[in-house]
Amino acid sequence: AVSNGAPRVNVWSNEDETLIRADVPGVDPDAIEISVHENELRIAGERLPADTDEAMTWHRSERLRGTFARTITLPYRVNADKVSAECKNGLLTIRLHREEADKPRQIKVKAA
């Protein structure tokens, strides 16, 4: 369940990388904080309230506003030095590359 206005995400992965897309409409890309620790990704930020004329009276307020944070458990540890992120049209795309030491290794069996 998504709480506190945290963005909804889609997560894909293969053996080498994980791709995350998060909905962040109305969030300034400079205000988004992304951090990675082993196999966890944290996305945090703030949606500012809409600018309105003080003489106006609210009739409905459904758009989320305020701070949010979301932690996503990844399928494996990632290399924090190889994380990239970009935000375009309210869609945040994050690429996380798998830590080399965490990749499966094939062991060759020698004949004795």
C-alpha cells in the first residue's frame, strides 16, 4: 500500500539492472531526494500546495500535497555509484545497476 502521498511506481529488473518509474507530477525535480543502501531505494520529496488567489474559496482539494518518502526493496544489491535518474513530464525514471559481487557466478568444474 502506498501511503503519505508517496508516488506510485513500476519496477522491472533483469540480471544486470533494475528500472523504476515513479509518478511525481507537480514535484520539482530538484526537490526529489534519492538514496540507495544495499538493496533498498528511498525516494523522498515534497509536493507544494497550488498557488491560489487568497480571495478564492476552496470547493474541492483532491491533489496530494506535502512531503513524502517511500522505500522500495530491490531484488538485489545495487552499485550506488552507477545509479542514474531523470525526470520528464512528471515521470521519474531511475536506473540501478546490480553490484558485481552480487551477480551469480558460474563455477567451472575441473576434471581430476
